[in-house]
Amino acid sequence: FFSIASTCPTCNGEGEIIERPCAECYGQGLVKKTRKIKVTIPAGIENGKRISISGQGDGGVNGGPAGDVYVYINVLPHEYFERHGYDIYCVIPISMTQAALGAEILVSTLEDNKKIRVKVPPGTQNGKVLRLKNEGVPFLHNSSRRGDLYMKIQVQVPTKISNRERSILQELAEVAGENINPKPLRLKDL
């Protein structure tokens, strides 16, 4: 013969039987409750990171301390900005006259209602990237430091122009001596 040790099905190994379990916990010693917890999400936190809230989880066994609650961060994409680390990127449309002559434009940032004056240099080409230092995402554990804001310039060429605008552009092309048969550029020169 041999013997096998097993958990008592009556007391579940607790060593005591509750004769009259209460209606709230049914003798388990724990009550499930739902409550709201205020969680502060630090500026600069990245997508997929986890925040631990100590002692706010399920109650401990036999009166032990409560566990922790873990909040997983899901950062929603922004309408205009794209984040890479602490830097942010956006596309800024400007007119062809602003690109040719240079301009001072107002650019929105991540901060509510904050706009920054940016000087677009004369002769700015389509695709040029301008950088604004310290206008990106705040560093997670040092909010006095920030990433940078990179703005890719998109020169917008009008698709519909008036007769007067056409005349002015033709005159400009003649004055500039523009070549109507341009030589292709090598890709490595771009």
C-alpha cells in the first residue's frame, strides 16, 4: 500500500472551515470592488511602456499586502506630428514664392496654442528639412530637456493660375533664362 497527500476539499488546505460564510466574500476573505484610480502619465513616456502603481492591486492572501496595478501606455498618433524617440517630425507646406524669396512663417508645436516663428531662407528647395532645437518631446526623467522638431518643407506649386499670374511666371522664366530642356540629375547628386 502507499499513501498520497492531497488538499482537503472541504477547507481547501486552510485548516479551518467557515460555518457561516458572509454573503459578500463567501468565505474567501476577499471582496472584488471596482474603483477609479488617478494615474499621472509623465510627459515624454513612450508607447508600450508600463507604469506600476504600488499597493493598488488585488488584496493579499490571508491579510497580506495588496498587489500592484500595471498600466500599459498606448500613445495615439498625432494628426500632424510623427514621433521618433524624443524628436518629432512634420511636413510644412509653403508657397513657391515663399520658397524662392524666403519667408517668416508660424509653426505649431506640441504645446497647446504655442507657435514659433521660423525663417525660411530664400531659395529653399522642396524636401529641405529645417530643425528647431528643444521643441520636441520632453525627456522622460528630465523635463527641462527636449528633443527637436524637424520640419520637412513641401513647396506647393499652384495647379490653377490666373492669366496675370501666368504672364508674371513666363516673364520670370525669361528673365531667369530657364532651360526648357533640362539635363537629368544623377540620383547620387540629390
